[in-house]
Amino acid sequence: MSISTQSLFNRTILRRAVLDALGKFDPRVQVRNPVMCVVYAGAIFTSGLFVRALAGGGGTSAGFILAISAWLWFTVLFANFAEAMAEGRGKAQADTLRKGRREVTAKVLAEPHKGAVQRIAAAADLRQSDIVLVEAGEVIPADGTVVEGMATVDESAITGESAPVIRESGGDRSSVTGGTRVLSDWLVIRVTCDPGETFLDRMIAMVEGAKRQKTPNEIALNILLAKLTIIFLLATATLLPFSIYAVHAVGHGSPVSMTILAALLVCLIPTTIGGLLSAIGIAGMDRMIQKNVIATSGRAVEAAGDVDVLLLDKTGTITLGNRQAVEFICAPGVSLSDLAEAAQLASLVDETPEGRSIMVLAKQYCKRRPRDLESAQAHFIPFSAQTRMSGVDIANRQIRKGAIESIARHAAQLGGSFPAELETAAQTIARSGGTPLAVAQGSQVLGVIALKDIVKPGIKERFGELRRMGIKTVMITGDNPLTAAAIAAEAGVDDFLAQATPEAKLKLIREHQQGGRLVAMTGDGTNDAPALAQADVAVAMNSGTHAAKEAGNMVDLDSNPTKLIEIIETGKQMLMTRGSLTTFSIANDVSKYFAIIPAMFSGIYPCMNRLNIMHLSTPGSAILSAVIFNALIIIILIPLALRGVKYRPMPAAKLLMHNVLIYGIGGLIAPFIGIKLIDMALTAMHLV
């Protein structure tokens, strides 16, 4: 089971959306959207006028009133459908997650150690702090933290990724999720949540669009639309007494009917954006889900669009995460093959990525295979934080590999010294962003190995894109300032924080926020939790600790630190979509005036026909065509609202001009074409 991308008009989602759209005719639902609530009231009002016309009241044709009333109802229905479509995609994903639930039993332990099982309990009966044992082939019954053991876990039920992951006690890989399966070995897990509060439960709640809360910008736009609606309502209300006065003044014509006034009001108010606003917000969260990112709220998605400072961890985000051996530098009088052989022997049992890369590099210069270590009675010296070196004692040879200072001290203790040429080489490596390791045999220092953090391909171009968006990038690393500066320059970040501690990260975020900036950060460890809690957009890795996931307002199921860049692009895309469609909607309304206003007053003031620049057939056809177009444009724009407007990094002034040219002018032109075509169709079918 994975959170997959649903096709835009999936048949199942369509069927559910149609039913949900009908259910949204409930007045308690309509009142939440001020613009569409006015359209809803207009539809009810014109329906009443139609009943009155059937009874012989009023001077307007019952057929014309019915047509206007029907298309007002369709306008509300189409807006309901847009919102239901956006919600339906989230509900379909939630249904997929629910299917993954299983009736699971748990082996509850009396103490946090593998041993005699105290009792067997249903997963639903587990409580926070319970200790459970999960063995190979069993499903983890609840979210928790590994307190003993190490095992491979299949997390495809949550992430969709088939590759198993390692989970073990201690460190940043101790967090496990209920519903995933242990593939090998065993784990003793401390439950970290009560029933109904699991990560899977939260995921289901988060992906259901119906549970989404409106974001601050969305609320502000709703208030603006409500004010515009009130202004146009008052303006429309004045037209009835004005038309009555005009009829008496000129002595011919008839006052504007209530049906036409209702049609005018609906066409004047920003119904297009009013009908699509909720769908845009819900679709923004849905696009996060498609990227395998769970956002706790629409507020987090929106904040991502406004971020202007991005904090990125160096290891695994900017660099590949594993340092690679790239060069051997020999001491005076030492051959390259001798240095390569010693480095190879010292790295034979070094299973770190750095150790394996030294073995690969050594094979290029050392043609001999490693010696038969059993016959030579080799004794390996493991790496320790105290000595900061490792090595091997073999056939009267003491070979050591480690930090420059450690090897220099080791050689001095045996009566040797560290060559000045190698000290210079080590400093050069450090200044270039690499890490120097020294190799010694006994008291003789043989040479230096240059390890380099490999910057990810294309990452410099991505940072260039962020810079064009107006986002400052800051690299966070535990390296010394010299190394950090070199990597920052190579990667193209704007700034860096070296020798970073949890306190330093927190201080940096607060300094940026005090300057009025929005900060985004990614993290996976317990030491990242304070900074994640402080950041405006905090993306926790699913593979990280429970503390990190609790502190973040988003969880990346793929545990890919570079996903933060995509999250920001998605947030900006949502804001751009809302701005573009708002521009289109307002421009759209301007054009509809030229269809309705001349038709309303042409009977009183014949000169108004000069404003009929679309050459619409009759006043009735003009008004009905405008109302039909007003409804259909919502349906036409649903795919754009759900997919979003493609974001292009550009300055704010240029972006505004782009919106005005594309969506402003487009919004002005589209109604002229659409209304004219509808008018021609109505006339051809003799419906007006």
C-alpha cells in the first residue's frame, strides 16, 4: 500500500465527488463560503420567482426565469463539485491507508528486555509506555521507540518504498511505525502513543481534505471576496429604484426585473475564485501527499510558499553523505605503492564508506592482493574516539591510520616525526573542504590520504533556482569553519553555520525570524527537535526519531532531505495558483458587464446598444449567456486549480506582470469569446 498519485479524474473519485457535491447544498455548508452563499440565495430566490411566474404573477417569462434559476443552481453545483473533487483525492488516499490496518496482537513484556512474555494483547489495547517484543515476520503493533535489538523493517505499507530499512536502539534510527513489518531478527519496542493517536491515524486525518483548516492567506482572501460581494450587492440593489425612476423619466420601457438583477449580481461578484478557492487549498495539501510528504495542516503548506531562509544539513543533503578517498600523498622517500599497500592493510576490516573507498583507491596503485592475514597472525586495532585512529599489527609491522594529530602523536611516541611537507599537504586538503588522514608504519609517517565530501550533482543549480526565488540558503554542519567554507563555496550556498550545536541552530533560526523572515529546516535527530519546533516550516524525516517527528509540521515519508526544496516549490505553486485565478476571476467579471449592462437598460435607453460590442442577439440571450458562461468557467478551471499553475522562479514584480498579462488579459478576453459562442448556440436552437 502506498500513497500514490491519483489520476485527475479517476472514475471512483468522480462518482464520490458528484454525490458529495449534492450533499454540499446543505445551507450549513454554503454559509461558510460568502460568495457562493450569495449565489445559493440567488438560486433559491429565482426559483421562487419561477413558481410565482407559473402562477401568473410577474411580467417575465417563466421559461427565462427557469433558465436563469437552473444555471444559478448549476453554478453552486459546479463550485461544490470543485471542492468535492479536491477532497475526494484525499479521501481516496485515506481509504487506501485504512485498508492497510490489520488486527494485530502484541507480545507485551514486563521489562524492557527480551525474555519471558508477560501476556498477549491486541494492538488496540496497548497504551503509551507499554513494552512489546516483535520478531521476524511479525507486524509492529504501534508507534514506538526501539529500546533493545536491531532488525530490518519493511516500511512499504507507509512509504511505498520496497527497500527495507534498519531500525536499532539508540541514535536516530530508533523510531518505528505501527503497521510496518519486521523482516529479520527482533526488536523490543516502547510504545509512544495511545490508540487512535498513531502515525497512521494522523496520516489518515491529514490526507482527508474535509478536515483541512483554512490558512491565514485563504481567510484574508475570503474576507476580501466577502467585502466585494457586499459592495456589488449594494450596487445591484440601487439599480431597481434607478430603473423605475428612468422609466418614469423617459416615458417608455420597463423596470429591470428581479430575475435580471439576481443574474447581474451573480455575474458581478467574484464567483470564479469563490467557487475554486477551497479546491486550491485542498489540492495544495494533496500535491504534498503525492510527493510522499504529510503536512499537518494547510498552514504549513502555505508557509512553505512564503519561506525566504532555508537551513540545510550538509551531510546527506548537500553532499552524498559519505566521504570518498580521492588522492594519496606520499612522504619524501616513500613510493606510492608502499603507501597504497599500507592504507589497504589498515582498511581491510574498516566497513565504513570511507574505509571502503580507501580500498578502492588503493587497488589502483597496489597490484598485490592483501596478504594471507591468518598465516601472518594479523591483529586489528579498532577505531576509538579516544585515539582517533585504527590499524593492524602484522608480521612485525605496526600500521596505523587516523587523524593528522593522532598519527603525529603516535609517531612521536615511537621516536619519529611528522614531515613538514605532509603538514602542508594536510592543510591544503582541509582548506579545499576535504579531510586529511595520515598513515604510519611504526615511527615512520608514510603519507596522507585525502578524503572529500562529494557535493551532489546538480545541487548548485538547485540553489541557484532558490536564489532566483529570493530564498537564502544556509548550510549547517559540524565541520570546522575552514572545511565548511570550502564546501559551501563548491555547493553554492549563500551562508553556512560550522560546528553547529542544537543551541547554535536554534539561535540562528531565531535571529532570522526576528528579522521578519520565514525559516524552513529539515532534520531527523533528537538534537534537531528544538530547531524544528522553532522553524516556520519544519520537515522531519520518517526515518528519524519520534521527537523530531513530533516537533516538525511535516513528515517526509521518503526521508530525503533534499525534498525540502520541492516542498517550497509546491507551497509557492499553491500561492501562485491562488493569485493567478484571483486575477483571472476579477478580470473575468469586467467583461461580463459588457454583456449584461447594455441588455438591462437598452429598453429604456436605446443608445446603450452601442455598448453591445459583442453583438449579442437579444437582451435575454445576453443575460442568459453571461450566466451560463459564469457557471461553465468554474468547471473548465477545475483541472488548473487541482494541478496548480506551474511555478517559475522570478522576481515579485516580474511575477505580477506575468500574472496580469496571462491571467488578467486572458480573463478579459475569455468571456467575450465564451459568451458570444453561447449566445450563437442559444439563438441557433431558438431557446431565447
